[in-house]
Amino acid sequence: MNSKLKSYEMTHSDEDNLSEKNDNWAKPDSGTGMNTGPKQVKKASWWLLLPGVLAVLLLGAHYFRQSDDGMVVFCLACLGLLLRRITWGALALAGVLGFGAWEWVVTAQRLVGMRLAMGKPFVRGAGILAGVAVFTLLAGVLCWRYAKAIQGRKEQGSLHAKGAAPHAYISAVQAVAFLGTAFLLGWLRWRLPNLVPLLADRFFPGMGMVQVAGAAWYAAWVAGLLCQPAKAGRVRRRLWWLFCSVFFAQFALGLAGFSTFLMTGALHLPIPGMILFGPIFRGGGLFMVFLLLFSLMLLGSAWCSHLCYFGGWDALATNKQRIQPLSLFWQRAVRFGRPVVGLLGVAVALGLRVLGVEAYVAAMAGVLFGVVGLGITLLFSRRYGLMLHCTAYCPIGLIANVVGRVSFWRVRVVPERCTGCGVCERVCRYAALSPVERANGRSGFRCSLCRDCLGACPHGALRLGCFGLTHELATALFVVLVTVLHVVFLCTARV
């Protein structure tokens, strides 16, 4: 049993490999009706996937007949979920087949309507398509049963090191991240055909679903990493830097005249404060405001530590820098700086609008605002090891923190576990875990839900809370939401 206990420390991919090589540890799921030995369970479980393979091929043939090459490639990519016979892949394929059953039902409805309009019989064709829909749905159920069979009851209810989600949750998190990303990107592609939100469709018309498939696979991989608190902080920062790099690379290409890389073909200043000040000056253009509010409703202040395209550079400046005590000026700036900057920015935007100045003058004011913020990042965030641009200058960060106080996400302190060692305070780049705040049982006002403290606490005294969910379920839900939004923003967030 020692080898089984050690597996809790492994990465998710290692655990999947271990589960495939050591099926003697896994008991067959009671719902599968299998009473044979471990090897027979594995062999029988594999046959559960064959209907799923056939159902996906039928779905691909359906799209091939419609000349939808992108969906054909997406269906083939879904077959790749079964290559390693991993749990999350089977769960994700079950979800895809559920969508496939719905697609067959819609196709049957279209066929019936068309045949009725032509005055021709329709019963046989509708019956065939209904049968295919039922077969596809049952194939999805069998894929789900396969996932349950290979997972069995091993490690359920147990925790990884330092409060990670149970092993049973990680596969579900990865599957939901895969399906959520595919659904959202596919929906955006369908709802915004004139905007063409995906670059794959812009360069290779009709092939956007290829990008969707790649993004969904990427989302599942990211979700698996973020479920491991010991790695989550490092992974989060690298993903954040990747997003910022892609965002500003596309902005640079737009400046160079390649308008294909811009969402609307028009340039906008990639400065968070402009989300607030720009609409005030223009008297309209609220898309980014609504997008920000939507993100804040889902994730609270986590927008600042995962999705902000400017804050990533603040994180890069503070990375591996030791936190230093703040001077008196910066202590006051952290307390009052963002409200003052926000009010001044609103006043300037209104003043420029009333005076009727040219747009380029307002743009220069916005550039100056961004340059000052970048200077704070390079000079002071790096010096003190704290996110001073985010906590003392950015008004959007203030809005995120205010929303975070009424959000359902919380980082809580378990008093009986906390020893006052201060490790969490030394890793918090937002200065949100002082002794006073820990004594109050929760992180402070400036908390951005980065979760770095959860992985650093050696006593498991910090917990992520959401309504009445356990820490493990709250972590699973949080990881799904932040992963899906990260990948969707990565694919579509272009100025």
C-alpha cells in the first residue's frame, strides 16, 4: 500500500499511467455489473469504447457530407481522447456524444420539415436518424461507464498533498474544462459569423473548429495542472505571461498594419484603465465593460491574477523578488492610490469629452496613463516584490477587489490549523494576508484569489470557499471556470 500512498504526490498524468499499469489496485465499479478479476475488468472496459468510436465516426461522416471540414477534424480530434485511455478523455467523449445525439435529433427535425414541405414520406428517414441518435446517446453512456470502471473506487475522498482536490475530481475537472472550452468557442464562432472571432477561420475559412479542438485539449491539460496546489502558483504565472505575450504580440502586429490580428480591425489602447475611461470619453462602447463585469461575476477578483492582460507584467517584475517592507509613501498609496487615480481618470475623461478634444489627444492621455503604470511596475513593483501597479495604481483592480468582497469566492483561514508561521504572508504579492487579516479568518481586501498561499501553507490552514461547498469541490469549480475563461480569452482577446 505504500506505493499507492506515494501516488498521491504524483502529477495527474503519472497517476493515469499508474492506473493503467496497476489495475490490480482498482476495484471494478459496482455499477458496471462486472464480477471478474482485474485483468478481465480492464479488457471488458475497453470494449465499452467501441460504440463511442463508431458513433464519432458516424458524426464525422455526417459533417463530411455537409462539407464542414472543420467539424470533421474536430470529430477526429475527439477520437484522440481515447488514445491513452485516460479517465477524463472518456468523460469528455461522453459529453461530445451527448452533443452528437442532439445534432442527430436536430437533423431529423430538419429532414421531417423538408419532406413534409415536399409532400414526400418521412417516417423511415426520421426513424433511422432517431435510431442513430439513441445509439449515439447510449455510446456516450458506455464511455461514461468506462471512465467509472477504470477509475473504480481508488483514492476517492482522499486528498493530495497540501489540500489538492481528490483524484476523483481531477478527471471530471479536465473533462468539463475540455467541454466548456469547446462549447464556448464553438458558440462564439456560431453567434458572431461576421466578426470571425477565431484566427483559424480568418486564415483558413471554415477551419475554426480545428482551433477549437486544440484549445479544448489545452484547457484539459491546464486544468489538470491547476488542480495541484504545489504547482498551481508557478503554472498560473506562466499561463498568465503566455496570455499577456500573445495579447501584446497581436497588438504589435495590428500596429504594423496586419488588421487580421485585430478583433474588429480597429486599434484600441491595451490599458486596463481604458476599460473605464474610454467609454466615458466616447459616450459608448461598453463591450469591454460588460466582458469585465461578466468575468468578475464568475471569478470575483481572480480576474486580476489570471485574466488581466497588463497585470501579468507586474507579476513578472515581482517574480522571485523577495518582499520588502513598504516605505510610508507606498503604504499610503496602497490604501488610497487607486480611488484617487480612478477619480482623476474619470474627471479627465469627462473633461476631454466636454471640451470636444480630438480622439488622438485622448489617446495620448491614455498612453501617458499606461506609461506611468509601466514605470511603477519596472521601478517599484520590482524593488519591493509587491504588485504595486495592481494594488496602488490600477482603478480596475479596485473595482475587482470591491466586487470580490461580495463575490462567493473566499480564501479562509482555519484557526485550529494556523500556527502563525507567516509563510503565506511571505508569498502573497498583493499584501492581503497580514497577521490581522489572518486573525479575522479570511484574506484581506486586496486578495486576488491567486491561490499561491494555499500551495505554500505547510499546515493546510488555508481553504478556498464558495457558498457551502467543501474546499475540494470549490477548488474544482474554480479551476474549471478560470481555465475555460483563460483559454477563451487567449483565443479571442484581441484589441
